Amino acid sequence: MTTLNNLPHKKEDRRTLRNNLTPAEAVLWNNLKSGQLNGRKFRRQHSIGEFILDFYCPQEKLAVELDGAGHFTASGNLHDAARTDYLNAAGIRVIRFENKVIWSDLESVLHSIENNFSAR
């Protein structure tokens, strides 16, 4: 089977992104790290194939993406659609939130993420 997770040639890109989180990513990470959300482990800036995910929960095969202004253009929408199709084909569910929702309603974001967990 082909390995898709954390390909070596994406290592520096992942490290750079981890060290330069957006303010919204930093706030969400503070609420996801160390199993704070129903004991689920999340990874930040985890790559699957050529795509680097903002947050990934391997136990749930769930990607959480935060979208800033660049995602709301025609090319951004096309890129996001292709990315989501690729990840879905790999068995990974993707949920997206606008950055501004982190500031206005973080609790509903966390609740929505929890609602995407499988019943275990």
C-alpha cells in the first residue's frame, strides 16, 4: 500500500506551518491538543498526499480546516473542492470553518467537531 501520511518532501512545509499558525489556528489548537476534545488526539499541519491539513484526527479520519480570505475566491474554491475530493477518496472526512467563527462562536465549532466523531 502506498504511504500517504507525512511524506518526507513535505516535512519542511509542515514545520513552517506549525511554527507560524494563524491566530485562529492557535486558538483552535489550544482547544484540540492533548486530547481535550473527548479524548481524541489531533495533529496540526499533518500531510496526506500533497495536501497539508490544518488539523487531523487519525482515530476519526477527520480533517478540520480553517478558511481565511484566500479560500473565498474562484481559484480557492476549486482548490478546496479538489482537495476535499482527494481526501474523501482516501477515506477522510473534511469539515471547514471560517476563521471568523473561531472568534465569534468557538463553542459551536468544538461542538460541531464532536458531532463528527463516530459513536464509540
